[in-house]
Amino acid sequence: IMPRALRRLIHLVLFCPLSKGLQSRLPAIKVKYLLLAWLGILIGSWVVYMQYASYSELCRGHVCHMVICDHYRRGIVSGSSCKALCDQRTLTLQHCRSTSSTHQVYGALWKERPVVVKCGLEDAVKLDGAPDSLLRQEMILFDKPTRGTSMDEFKEMLHAFLKANLGEQPSLATLVDRVVTLADVNQDGKVSLAEAKSVWALLQINEFLLMVALQEKEHTPKLLGFCGDLYVTEHVGHSSLYRLEVPHYLQALVPEALSSSLNHWLAPAWPRRARITIGLLEFVEEVFHGSYGSFLICDASPRHVGYNAKYDCKMADLRSVASEAVVRGFMKGRRCETNADCTFGRDCTATCDRLVKQCNTEVVQPNLAKVCVLLQDFLLFGAPSDLRGDLEKQLRTCVTLSGLASQMEVHHSLVLNNLKTLLWKKISNTQYSK
């Protein structure tokens, strides 16, 4: 219910400009239009204020730049992008894309080439408000490895960390070598303390770890550089499946059906969407059983799936993808009353053993089922009439996939391949397949 004081304020704003005498002389329809105009001005002012407040809260790239460059100049951190960011100023932050104040995302230019810059910040409410509080927080972040750590000890640190986060994999030694090569910015065959501190801090960021582990995969954005715990990635032209995203403060005013209809109207042609879908299904294949274990998509949101100018699927945000080892570790020994208590992220859910009140460790819904829920809206509208029936049937089968992954691997692959084949047959040998 609207508070009384707010009702009085709205009444004053809307009705005070019109005296009773004036209202009696003007036709009722003109009064109505004037009231609507005042209401429009009021709502517009509120939207502008909310947009400004949201921007100032979410967009703190200047703080990232200040902290990272301060550490670089003091020799605490290093990275392949430091000179461009702090000295040459050829890497410049431009368009804010942040959806969280603690995870800064900016469209940027690096030597006139569009890129994406990502940087983590401690939540402002957790800091003491002092000017150097962010710098102190960053000092804690870059506290490992310590001075005197040998190269062998650093590699052991890396191996133990990767094993804990990816599980025991036969190829971990190869990944350790890849990380060491990445850290050696000046390519002198050695890793300095600043280089080691930087890459260690970056590995604590789930998305960065995923990018390193999946760097050879087609649908993972390429890692282009880093400085401290700030990293630069390939630019993805469209960072979401849908172009229109209603701000949270307007969601109560804009009906979901309206925003969905607008997104359908703004979406690429159906064959383009089929091509994006094939790429997304290939990404599901890539992370199912890879060189460094299996990965789970724990938030199949359209905001995390992007595509480039050629309509090739690129995962714009990998923060919701987690290794199976991490999810199992989260579930192991976790107390529960219902299955909802056994949820990692938004929708990686295991079952609750109600007898012992502990979570089982294996997630029930596979990646493919979660992706197909997303595709039902993205792929079905505007689908060719001769294909729609088969497509609906395939997607219905797909979204009902469940059960332990170890028991359904063949069925999972069959459903995925059937869906890919159905789409590819429709667009192959056309301009949309190139």
C-alpha cells in the first residue's frame, strides 16, 4: 500500500499546478492530457534518477584502474596489459556493462581494437570507508606466493590448487605449465614474484580459471591479457541472447509478456538463431568430458550466452560454470531438509538424503536439460512450419532429461546429436551455415 505521505506528494505535484478556477474553465480532456503529461514527467524523472543511482553504484572502473596501476607502479603486480593500461594508456575503459558492484565489466579499446575488461572489487559496505581501504584489501589479495618461494614450490602450489578445483586429472601437469607460461610476461623463462602474485590472484577468479582451462575451445572467449587481477578478453558483439533487458527497478512496470514480445521482434532471423543454438550445444559437448574434467552450467541464463557478428556462439560470462569437483565438494557432508538445500549457484541441484539429512554429491539435471529450457523460448518462435513439430518434440525430450550423469551419458549424447542434426539439416548449404 502506498504510504500516506507519498500519496500527498503525488497529489501536490499533479494537481497543484491546476487551480480550481482554471480546471473549471478548461475542457475535461485538456485537464486529462495535462495530468498525463505531469505523470510522464514524474515517471521519467524517477527513471533518470534510478539510472544515475544504479550507474554510480555499479560502475567503478576508475577505482579498478587506480588500485591496479598503484600496485603495478610499486612493483607488487605485473601482467601483459599493465603498460597499456597504466603507462601508455592504449587500453582505455569505455562502456560500463557491470551488473554487480563487485564484478566490474567494461567495453574497452586496446590499440583501437574492441575488447572487454573485467575486474573484481571488494563490496564497499564491507570496507571501513578510509581512502586506503581498497588498497589494503588488494594487499591481502596479492599476499601469495611469499618472497623466497622457489619455482618448484610455486608449481606445487599451482598443482594442489588445480587439483582441488578441477579434481584429479591426468593432464594437470600440462595445465600447470600453461599457467606458468602465462605468468611469464616478459618471456625470460623465469617467473618474478609480481608475476606469480598476479597469476595466483587471477586463478582465484572462477571465470579466469575456466578461460585458461578451456582456452582452446571454440565457444570460450579468448583471454588477451591481464594486469594484477584485472583481465582482458575477446570482445563479444552481443553479450546476451536477447537485446532488451529491463532494469530491475522497471520490471514491476513492464509486463513480462511485453518485454518477451519486444525481444522476439528484435531477435535475429530464425536461421541465425539456429546457428547460435548449434554453437551453444557444441559448448555443452565441450564441457561434458574435457581434458580437465567435467563442468556444470549452474545458471543457464540468456545473459550469460552471447554471439559475435558471424552468429557464432560465445559464452559471454563463465562465472556460473563450475567444475564437477567444486560442486561435489560443496555438496559433500552438507546438511539438508529438502532438495532446495542442496543447490549450488542458481540451479545445480542434488537430492537430499532425508534419512541422514545430508546432500548426495551428484547433480540431477544435466547441462543439456537446462540449456534446452532456455532454447524453448529462443528457438521456437518464428521456427519454420515444416520443422516446428519435430523441434518441439526434441526440446520436450531434452528438458525432461534427468538422472545421474554416469548413468545417462549415452542418452544425453543421443538427444544432443539429434537436436544438432535437425537444426543443421535445415540451414546447411545456405548462407546461414557459413
